[in-house]
Amino acid sequence: MQVTTSETATGPSARSLRLSDLWRLLTQNRKVSFGLIVLGFFLLLAIVGPLIVPQDPNAFSPDRLASPSASHWLGTTQTGQDVLAQVIVGTRISVFMGIAIGVMTMLISIVIGLASGYYGGWVDEILSMITNIFLVLPTLPLAILLAAFIAYKGPLTIVIVLTVTGWSWGARVLRAQTLSMRSRECIESARASGESDWRIIFYEILPNEIAIVAAQLLGTIIYAILAETGLEFLGLGDITAVSWGTMLYWAGNNDALLLGAWWWFLPPGLCIALLGAGLTFINFGIDEIANPRLRGKRKQKRLENDKRSATSPEFNEAQIPVEQA
């Protein structure tokens, strides 16, 4: 009884210790820290932004194509709409759509990839055949065709199209990793102890692939934001809704570049580039943390830099007065 109590007491503490170690690794990695700051800024802007700037992004005004000023911080469009209000409202739609598409796509990849790799046999053959079919299809042209021929134009259409066309690569990667893990001793012992298949898949195999899942999720979110913006820029989404893609669509249709209205298309373009860079930095940082080779190279490079700085003439000259003293 005492042993059981001690085990239950040390279990949560060990878990919290692992979480604290993971948080320490994430915060000490400068790439992850920068990416989290950028992602947190856009999430905060998407949640709180419309409350700070409650102006209607579709409201017309007599200030047409006005450059940035105190009354309109990011200028106005050709019909007098405030660009700042459109950027803030567009942040909510574009960011949340990208996250929703990334999560849904990753869930499909996890289910198909882990089931295919764990069960093998005819299940693997059928799921692999479906995955290979979607792998060889050109994703973006297929998404353009589907979005063009679906009668309903709106965010839901883009979410469904990009989810259907974007899950195959992640499923292939997870299947390969699951094939290498299903014959390990921990999996064999869990199977011998009578654990159900779904518990082995989601409690034994999936936690060991969480770094791959996180990297795939971030990459899918980047792809979803870029693809969603591209479809809306081509006019295949709801052009009456305000998002980064529709802002670029109207700017292109109204010749903002030729008119010199750089404030119309530059803010949404910079937001897309900055958010993509932040997610990419998080992806690279997680890869460095999860990959022992990259972690070892980073540590070796740091030691070499310390050794080089210690043997530099500036360092030695700085130490002379201290040694004489």
C-alpha cells in the first residue's frame, strides 16, 4: 500500500518535471521563442483586434485611396474602406482558417498513417493505395478545380477542399515511422499484456511521434494559409468576406500597384510573410530539439564559438590587466 502511494505521488511530479524540461528546451531555443512571439502576436490580434478597432471594414468613406495618416493609420482603399480594419478582421479569418485546416488535416493523417503502419496486411494495402493516389495528384491545381466547380463559395468550401487535398504527405510519414515502431519491445509487451489496439496506437505509439506530428502540423498550417490566400486571390472564395486573400484580390483587380497605393496590398502581404516565417522558425526549432544530430551539431558549434572567443587576441588582451592585478 505504501509502494502504491509513493508511486502515485511521484507520477505527477515526474510528469510535471518532463513538462518543465520541455518548456525549458522550447524557451531556450531562440528560433522557437521568436516563432512563438510572432504566433502569439497574431493570435492576440485576431482575438482582441476587432474589439480595439471596432470599425466596419466594409464601410465606405469619402477618403478614397488616402495614404496612411492619423485618421487612417494604414490608408484607405479605392472605395474609402479602412485598410487597418480590414487587416485586423482578415487576421481573424485567415489565422483561424489556417489553424482549423491544419488540425483537421493532421487528424486525418494521424488516423490513416498510424492505422496503416500498425495493422499492416490488407488494411495497409488499401490505405496506402488511397494515400498514394492523393500523393501523385497535383494538390494546388486540384484544389483550384474543386473550389472553382463547387457552387457554394465561402470559407467552408476552402476548408473542405484544402483538408481533402492536404493530408496524404503527413499520413505517409507517420506510416513509415509506425512501421519501425510496431515491432519494438514496449509495443510487444503492451500487446502481450492485453492492451487494445486503439490504446496501443494512441497511448504508446503516438506520444513517441509527437515531434513529427508537431512539425507536420506547423507545415500544414503554413500551407493552408498560403493556399487559402491563393484561392481567394484568384477569386475562388467569398470575395465579399474580409481576409488577407480577398484584400489582395481587390487590390489586384483595382490596379493598386499601378496607382501607387502600396498601403493597400503591402500590409496583408507582410502579415502573411511574417506569420509564415514565425511558424517556420517554430518548425525548425522543434526539429533541432527532437533531432539528436541537430542538437549535437548545435552544441558542438556553441563549444567551438566559445573556444574561438577564448583564444581570440581581444579576449587575451582583456585578461592581461586582470592577471597582472
